[in-house]
Amino acid sequence: MYWGAAGLLRDQDRPWFTEDDVRVLAGLSEVIARGARRSIVNVVVNDLVPTTEGPGVIVFDADGQPESITPAAEHWIRSMREIPPPSTPAESRQVQAVAARARAGAAGGDPLQLAARSRVQTSSGSWLLLYGSALCGGPAGRIAVIIQPAQANEVAPLVALAY
């Protein structure tokens, strides 16, 4: 059973791997394999642990000012990695960026609101999904940003791109 695989490449102008290179990698293979197995187990365990907080919601008015915020949204924003941290949860630049993208797409150019999405890592290493959408009814121009724990399939493409 495979736990992982690695492909080692060199630039065209570099020599082939030496016997010493092979011995070093062979000596490290057990440690690398243990790390790969642990990372897979951690993902599975984290997916099985239920969250105590549901999705959070922040509503912005037509001028981009926060109208209301749920306690869950405050919780998720406090857990996000943001330097410097916002003075208040509603001042989160990451949340405001998603709201701005939703506002820009409100004219119908992005009917599925896919552009107004972001994945954000928390200080504990887990991931959150933020997505924004224009609200219907009520005063025009209002935007809601929803924050919730991201599922593994929503984070995997981002992690793959990072490597």
C-alpha cells in the first residue's frame, strides 16, 4: 500500500544523483514515510471532529459598513491568521475583501458568486471558507459574508498549488 510517492529531479546542467545521494534519501525514507502517514491521519481525524460553532454571517450595508455580525462570525474571525489582527471582527481585511468582490460582482457578471470566495488558515492550522453574496430584498447594495469551516476538498487544491 502506498502512503505517498516522491519524484526527485535535477536541472539539466546538474549531474545525476550519486550513490551518496541515494544512501541519504534511503536513510530518510522511514522518517518521511511516518510523516506522510501522520499527515493523512491528521486530515481524516480533523474531518471527523465536529465543530462547536456553525457558520458565521456578517452583513454589510451599501457603503461597505458592517450592519450586523453573528457571534459565530466573531469567533471565526478571531481564529484567523491576520497580521495585524483587526481591532474588531468587522474590520477584518480578509472579510472585507470578500465583501468587496461580492459587491463588484453584484451586477450579475458572476451568477454563482464564485469570485467572492476565499480560504483562510486559522492560527490552529485549520481552514475556513469565506464567501460573499449580494442580498435580495431590503435596502439595495447589502452584502452578506458567510464564514464556515472548510472541508478537505475545498482546501486540497489550494495546498496543491502551494507546492
